[in-house]
Amino acid sequence: MAKPPQRDLDYCLLVLMLTLRIHGTESAMRDTARRCVKLLPKRQRELMQNIIQSRYPLELVRHIARNLD
């Protein structure tokens, strides 16, 4: 099976914000973060792990989205 292409953190944040907008559920947010963690290089996975393990992943992604530069 082919290895999935590596993506950058900006791509994964965009996907998370779309998940927030379209689905708006904690389970969808965790599932998306789990998929994204497989696409990122190891040095960029910490944020996705924090979202997966967060008690309130929707609030965490909203906070990240509000504070993007």
C-alpha cells in the first residue's frame, strides 16, 4: 500500500476548521485530528495529539482559529 503524502500543519488546521464548521462535533474533530496526525511529519504532530487528547477539542480548535496570525 502506498504511503500517504506528507502535509504541512497549515493544511491540517484548515481541515480542522472545516470539520468544525461542517460537523461541529467532538467525535468528528478527534477523528479528523487522528487522520491528520498520520499525514504530518513527526516534529509537527504535537498539536494534533493535543486535540485528540483534549477534553474539549471543539473549544481548543476555536481558540486556535481565533489566534492564527
